[in-house]
Amino acid sequence: MPNMNPKKCPMPEQAPDVRNKNFEEVTLGYTAEMAVEEAQRCLNCKNKPCMTGCPVQVKIPEFIALVAEGKFLEAAAKIKETSALPAVCGRVCPQESQCECHCVRGIKGEAVAIGRLERFVADYARENSTEKAVKPESNGHKVAIVGAGPAGLTCAGDLARMGYEVTVFEALHTAGGVLMYGIPEFRLPKTIVQKEIDTLKDLGVEFVLNFVVGRSETIDELFGDGYEAIFVGSGAGLPTFIGVPGENANGVYSANEYLTRINLMKAYKENADTPIYHAKKVAVVGGGNVAMDAARCAKRMGADEVYIVYRRSEKELPARLEEIHHAKEEGVVFKFLTAPLEVLSDENFNVTGLKCQQMELGEPDASGRRRPIPVEGSEFVLDLDCVIAAIGTSPNPLIRHTTPGLETNRKGCIVADDEHGITSKDGVFAGGDAVTGAATVILAMGAGKRAAAAMDEYIKNKNK
């Protein structure tokens, strides 16, 4: 009999006033008993509506049925049939707007906790399985991946399993992309990301680090090295700043720099090689997941006051509900319907405040959200010593400037076919944030997966 409890099994987590002072993982994961109890809430629907919301087509009812029987390693193997990074997805995917939003149990209660179960299964397998991935027999063909983020890692894993000799070229000194430099340790422990990367190495994937495609070698030069197809998954790491007077003052960061210093360079540790300003009063401008990450990191770095400055209302916040909830619990203050006007600084050019203006919502704009309109005479100043811009990113222009024949759009994103990742340049495929602009990890993974299948087809057709 299914468990007809209308609510999910709660996830244990650190207390807010404890976790906002450390970088350990906030949510602690299900026990085996909790996982079985939650899995038994699944109705195992014949038409599998949850799968329609999964960009990598995880066989959700099948793996959950195995969890309900206590067959955790078998459940992990079932997920691995389509997903290269289950421990990552179980933690950072927006399940509430993807698989779980299609769950039948959500009609008269809460959806099955698909993400929590995926995380449990992946963690259980990592801690209890002794099996290692085995490199398949080579098919004699070489492919290159540009960027070791979620799109590139997924593409690399799928191609390696098909027998391709895969080389991943990564600009940074560590593979993982946004999983390493962008998402904080308390949401995604880096040992978990490294374990997933090690699995790809076991499959035969080679990682070449500190290699900037467009500088170390161009795309055309990689073709000259014998690679038959190339996937570009270089992400969107170029930050967008606020565009107000004074934002070049000391104490103004892009969220990218701030999070990279903390996550990749471990600036939160004592005696870290990478310095970071330990601000006391911080405003983060933006309302997405990156803004929540930056604000929550600022609290952990010792800030007494942390504000989210967002020009629309709470209803329009694009961040995950879980991240908003956790930020509020940890003491982050939300300034809704507030727009920045100017960064204020002292005679030494150090930040002293952020001049803001109250907004009200008018008619919907092109995005479908109601347009914020300034309220006359509503200016005020937040007393600060640090401002973090978290209002978006775009792809680095290096690849498009060094790759003749590669079409990009006005935002600098590579133009690629959604279904296959095919670009305007023969043999070049692309996906993830380099194509869409900043989006989610799971969407990037889906793009990498589709591109891998298309690259396989391309090479087979080319060699007929």
C-alpha cells in the first residue's frame, strides 16, 4: 500500500543560528528509513508525468520503486542510466518547477520529494558501493569538450560511455565550472563534485586544466590536433554590473568574483591565500539563486547586516523558494520594490552606502513580470561597506572572437539548435549557459546530453 501522507518527509537540517556561521552543508539528508517512507508516497503512475519535467529523463518512478524496496544501489544504477551527476542534481536542481511540479501527489498535497530521494540514493551509492566505472573499449575517434562545467561534464560522460576518446579543456585550475566556483559549499560540498569528476576519469576522460580555448589554442587549432567534433560548454562567466554612479568604489564586487574567492579559493578559511573583504554591512543587488548564495555567504563571512535589494516584489523573485526560505531564516533582510541609484563612498573611495529608491509595480513587461516604476520622492540610503552585484552574467567573448564562422546573437550567446546543439560551424556543437545565458545546472546537463548524441551521429555519418 502506498503511503498516503499528504506531506513530504521533512529534511533534517542545521539550525539557522548555527549554520549561518559555518560552511557545512545546511540540509543533512534522509536516513534510509526516511527515504523508504518518502518513496512509498509515490503512486508509480503509468504515464510517468514527473519524467516530462526532467531535462535528462531520469527514470523517476523506477528508481523510487527500488528505494521503496530498500534496493538503494539498484536505484543508483537506474539513475545513472541517464544522469551523470545525481548527487549534484539532488541538491541544486529546481525540482519544484520541473519533475515535482508534475507529480500527481502535488494535486491534493505535497509532491513526492524526488530531489531528496535522488540525493539520498547518490550519497548512499558513493558511501557504500565498491564498484568503479570502467573505461569502455575505444571506438578510435577523438572529441574535445570546452569547459568542465555541468554541460561539458555531462557531454563528456555520455561520449566516453560510447567509446570516444574525450578530452576536456578547462580554463581554471580545477574542473567543475559553476559547481566549483559558483555554488557554495553549504549547498553543494566540493568533495561530491570531485567524486563525480573522478568517475569520469575512470571512464577515460582526460582533463586539461589551465587551458584557455581562444588563447592557449583556438577551436580551429583543436580540429588540427585531430579532434573530429568539439562541444563548447564554456558557460556564462562574464558578470553584469548595476550600471549606477560610484560602482567602481572599493568594496563593490560582482557576485562571480565574490563567490569564486569563497568557493573555489576557500577564502572563508583562516590563512587562505586568496584575500577577501570581511564586510559588516552588505547589500546584494538581485533576486536570483546567485544573489541568495552571495547573501548567505556574506552572513557566514561575518557580516552583521545583509540585505537583498530587489526592484520587484517577493512574488517575482526568481530564486528557488528553498533558497529564499533559508536566507530569511539565516537573517538576510529583503528590501523588496527597491532599486539602487548610486553607490556612495568616502574620500578614500571606500563604500559607505547605497542610495536607493522605492518602486511600485506597473504593467507587465516583455518578460511577463510587472514592470517596476519609481516612486517619486522615495529615495533613501542604506548604510553599507560592501555592495555585491548579482544581476546576471553573459558568455565570455573570447571564443566567439577567435572562432570564424561561429554565429552568436546580440547577447554574445552561441546560436545553437535546441534539440541537437548544432552550431553554424561544421563539427562544433554547443550547449548550456554559453547558448542560453545564465540558467540552471540541470538545463545545462540536458543540453550536454543532447549534444553528445548529436556528435555521435555526426561522426558516424562523416565516417560512412
